[in-house]
Amino acid sequence: MSLRICILETDILRPELVDQYQGYGQMFQRLFSQQPIAAEFTVYNVMQGEYPSDDLTFDAYLITGSKADSFGTDPWIQTLKQYLLTRYERGDKLLGVCFGHQLLALLLGGKSERASQGWGVGTHNYKLAAKAPWMSPVREELTLLISHQDQVTALPENATVIASSDFCPFAAYHINDQVLCFQGHPEFIHDYSRALLDLRQEALGSQIYSKGVASLEQEHHGTTVAEWMMRFVAHKPEAA
């Protein structure tokens, strides 16, 4: 039986990227279709006020990346925070990527803010700091495509760090068997990362832009993270 995943889409792509990439919800669906655990997905754009009806049930809720700040005061962000807090209190499984990773940390007692390290772009390498039964296939290190100027700077007190680097100490975390979050973008592909770099070239400056472009020669583990996410959702903890 397929897992049922609700994708809460928190952005609308720039007009010049829509034809090729549609949106983050579709990018996640393409990614998850490449891993072995069957799943069905429904996308709701919460920026536009779309949410599942109360009679629908899902195995997990995934919050995507966004140009918005997780600590922003936009009404749609406040609505989303209340919705996610309700889901968390009901015991639902929550998955977060980039903006979603930061928003869940903030919501559950941690902190996210503009990072003193500046923009993170291109391909980034992390050391894995924890192991869990759903982290299969096993990797010694993790590489993901990134695009962010905000970071989680303090984790919720019951969170466990999964991946870290000097640049991004809290790059991935989980909270027991309920919350799993990544700063990097498993759904990105190199062409999309390059398109974002080109669009932001002026804002990034020549040094960060050039380093980001050069880093795209490296492969990334997006499909591994996708499999971890689905195994996390499917995982049933053993009774104590």
C-alpha cells in the first residue's frame, strides 16, 4: 500500500522557471518517483491559502523551500505555523526542507535567522552526526544542493542533529520518529541550481557565484535523502 504524502508548497517559482520546473511540489514528486517505496502525493500551495480538507488523512506532511523567511510575519506564514503546530500536537509526521526545516525548528522551540555566514549556494558537503534505522542506504557523508541565506541557529531541545558542517552546523535533524528536516534541497537538480545562481548573480557577488557554479561539478545525494524520508515515514518504532 502506498504512503500518502501531503506536500505543503510554500513558494511560487519565478516566471522564467515555471515552464521547465512547474513548482517545488512537482519537483518533489519527480524525485520521490526514483526511490523504492511507493507513495502518492497531493500538493497544496499554502501561499495561496490551499490546505487539505479536514476529512483527508496523510502519512506525512512535507513543507517545501521558499524565498520567504521562516521568521517572517506574512499572514500566510502565521496560518501555516498554526496548522503545523496542530498537526504536530496530533502526532502527525512532518518533513521539512530549507524554509520548512527552519520553520519547524522555530515552531518547536528552536531559532532560525539570517545567517552571519552569508549565502550558501551550489553543492555542499556535510558530516553525518547520527545513525537511524531509516537512514538506508547508509552513507558516511552527505552532499546536497543548497540555496539559502537563513539558517537554524538553535535546535528544539528534543532534536537530534543528523548532518552538519562548519558553514551549517544544524543542516539536518530529527525529533524522535515524528519530525525530519534538511537544510539542503534533495529535490534540486544541477540545472535548476545553475538557473538560480544565474538569476541571483548580482546579489551573490562574483566570488560566491563563481564558487557556487564550480561546485556543481560534484554529484549530490538527493535520491538518498528522498529514500530516507520515505523510510522515516514508513518506519514504525518498536514498542518499548
